[in-house]
Amino acid sequence: MKTSVGIILRDNELQMAELSVEGGKYRVLSCRSEPVDETNLQTGFQALAAKGGVKSKRAVLGIGGSAAFVRTLQLLATKKDKMEQAIRFELQQQTPFDLADVEWDWSPMGHMAHTATQHQVLVAAVKRNLLEGPVAAARAAGWRVEGVTLSSVALYNCAAMGKRLLGEGRVQLLIDIGRESSDLVLVRLDKEPVLWVRSLPIGFGDGQADAAELVEEIKRAVDVYRFQAAVSPDEVLLSGRGVSLEFLRDHLSAALQLAVHRLDPMESFEHGGVTLETPEAYTIACGLAWQSLDTPPLSINLLRRSREATVGRQERLRAVTVVSLAAWLLVLSTIVTSHRMIRERQTQLEQMDRLVDMYRTLGPKLKRVEGQLAVLDDRLGMLQGLVARRSTVLDLLAEVENGMEPQTWLEQVVVNNPLGRTAAGEATLTGKAPDYQAVNTFLSRLKASPAFQDVKPVASSVELTADGRGEVVVFTVSVRVVGSAESS
């Protein structure tokens, strides 16, 4: 049985739902909330875990849509990497902040046939500093955070999981109403899907006056979209703690002139006797938990890029560790061989001393023995030079690793070094990179390193990857390794 937890901070409380999947059946194991001081989130996350009964520490966190930049884009059908480049370009043009300070992700919407000429995608971006606090607090409390997504995305996914989305061109308005904020999702499922997301910094508040203001704000938002896109909703699915207010439901139905239905997650999942006064309050938390158990219709994970970068660094670190270990083993083997040769030489010297004592008067034999000693001294010097050059190879590999971009690797390193004791020599590096920009960056960093001179590209070409779905650049670079005398 696989389990996962969804947690969202809303209305000064952490709302949590735990789901499991077994044999294709999803079950709500528990739902709970914990009041929290937003200046001390870690305590709230710890309290959720300490109440007992939680089977999993795998968690997906939710973030309110008001903190995010959300857009739907129409893009030409192309490969995934090309589409991601196009999305990055659109984000650079439309977001009011630097992408270097942003975590972002995208998800396809609706029919995505390979013969389609255009793809409709949902794009979400959030400033990194808004994610770092909640994620760090949850991890410090013992939760294994696998992703962060928008509350509106989780609302949509929960409705889709419960088969509450009508399709066939029908338009539905999903609304989750909290005390201080609300999420709106307008959706139509057909060959030309519609998805409109809006977050409102207003909830049902403390009474009917606040609720009436919220309804008017929802009506204005829907009227604006109806005017711009000529799309009108056919019904409303309502969730959140605001569902319990009958006057709010009635006022909303009258204002929009639509039927209002409750979006109860307990009707979408098996729940094994879990009873709640207002189960609709946990609709978003259930949608968050489901994201870690399956691939939902909208799959937005704002931690995806940072997780991929971490995995890439770990893989490169493992590769460097293996290479370093092999090199050190080689050095150790050389040292052991040198020690053995030294011991053998000592044994020979002792034998020679005995021979000298025995045949002191035999001059020609003594000269022959001295010649043998000279040869041994030369060989020992050669071995010491070999150890120095192999140590230089280790330094070369470490310096090359510092200049490598992610997804750039070397397949062959050839060092041409004279037989003398100097560490300087020529080296040829052959490797692969995702594109020419990564190759140029690699060359620039080699040129900037004091360990290399005469960095020159020798050859480059483009070839298909092993699966035939992508391309890589194969390159060869020659460098002159600076020896200890030159560098000084």
C-alpha cells in the first residue's frame, strides 16, 4: 500500500489529508487541521505528525494562487525540450521578476494528440523565497516534501479524480472558499479545453456582510471572463469551509443564477469510516495528496527543477568519487610496487655487500655490481616521476570537473607526457554536451583555469542520443597542462 499526505496552510491553520492507493483504489485514511502561527510553522508541522495515526511522511505542500504567477499558453506542437524553451521565453517576457529567483513548472491541458498543431499548457511561477520557508519548516519537522503545487491545481485534480468534471463542452466553475481567501477554477473539457484560474484575497470572513462582498467579487470575476472569452459556466462546485454557510450558498446561486453543488472529497474516495463535520474543507488537501500517488490531469510541481538539479549533482559527485577512488587505487598500487622494489633493492645491496667482502679483490665484478645499482636508481627515479604525473592526472580531472555544465560529460581523457619527471604535457578531452552553448561554456572555463594553456577545440559534431529522440554535441578539445615549474 502506497500512502501520501497533502498539507496546505490556510486561514492560520495547517489542513492535512492522508490518502492511500492499493489495487487501483484510493482511500482517505485521515483528515485533520492544526492551528499555527505563521512565524513558527515548524511547530505546526510537528504537531500534525505528533497526533498519531499518520502512516507516511511523504508530503506534497500547497501554496495559495495569490502568491503565484499563473497563465495558460497556446504553443506550437514540438518536442518537450523545445516547448520548455518557449515557455521559459514567455515567462521572461511576462513575469515581473527575474527567473533566477523563481521556481516554475508547466503542465499540458486537455487533448494532447501527437498530430495536434497546438498545445495548451498551464504555467505557474512562484518566487523562491515564498517556498523556502514552508518547505524548510516541513522538512525540519520530519516530513519528506516531494513537491509543492498551487491550491487551485489541487482543487481541479480532486474534482477530476472524483469524476465530477462533466466534459462534452459543459463549463463548470470550481470554487474553494476559506475564511480569508478563495480559489476559482473555470473548466471546460473537450477538444478545445478551457481552464481559467483566479485567486481572490477574500473569504467568507466573519459574517453575512463579508460573505456578500465575496459573492460580488466572484460575480465580477466571472462576468469579466465571460465577456472576454465568451464562455459562461453551467454549474458551480463548491468546497472549503465556506460550504457550511447556507446563506453563502444561496446568495452565490442567486447571484450567478446557477445550481451550486458541494464538492465533497469523501464522495470521490473510499474513506473507511472517516467522518468530518465539513469534509469539503479538505478538498484541496486531498488533491495535494493524490499528486504523489498518481499522475494527475494537471501535474505542477514547483520543486521539480531544484530536485532534478540535486539529483544531477549527486550523480556527478558519484562519478567523480568513482574516478577519484580508481585514481587513488592506482597511486596506492604504484606506491606498494615502489616499496616492494625498494625492499628488493635493499636485499640486493646486502647481497652485494657480502659479495664485495668475498671478492674485494675482484675489480671487474665490483664495477658490474655498481652498474646494476645505477640502473636500479634510474628505475626508482622513473617510478617516482610516474607517481608525480599520476597525481597531476588527478588534479587535471578535478579541474575539468569544475568547468563542466550539468548534462555535460567526458568519455575519454588522453594525456601525452614525456617520459621525464616533469608534470607538464598535452591532453585531449573528448566528451558530449546537450548543446553548443554548454561546449562554449566548458571551453571558457578551461581557458580561465591557471592549470591549462593553449585550450583549442579540435572537432565537434551532432549525433542522436541512444534512444533516437534527442541530439547531443560530441566535442574534442586539446589543452596543454601546466607543470609545476611553469605554474610557479
